[in-house]
Amino acid sequence: MLTQNPKIRKEINHLQDSADAAVRQIRHSARDTREAVAPASDEVKALIAQLQQTIDVLAHEGSAESMAAGRRLRARAHELSDRMRERGRDGM
């Protein structure tokens, strides 16, 4: 078998040691990255919450303004309707 050969065994062990070291380094890097990103992640979450609140306010205020505009348009339509009736009566 190939693994019985000392030179091959030595190379396999060396490769395994290198792979283990690489995995350890990746784990450390991942941990460091999580720690470094945590403050930015918190800021992004806060920003998302603030944006949601702004959207809610805009939706509410936009609805209120739309309703007020609708009332103004209805009032104007009633005024025009009343004028048209008056003119119609005057014309008769």
C-alpha cells in the first residue's frame, strides 16, 4: 500500500498538518470578521428600524393629506355644482 511508504506517509502527514492550520486560520478569521462586523450590523439594524418608522409616518401622513385633498375636491365640486344650478336657474 502507498501509505506504508515512509516518504508518502510523511507527505500525507505534512499535508494534513497544513490543512489543519488552514482550517484554524479560517476559523479565527471568521470569528474576527464577526466581531468586526457586529457594530456595523447593529447600526444597519437601527437604520432599518428608523427607515420603517419613517415609511410608517409617510404612509400615515400621506393618507391624511390624500383624505384632506379629497375633501377639498369634493367641496370644490359642490361649489361648482351649486354655481351651475344657479346659472341654470338664472338662464331659465
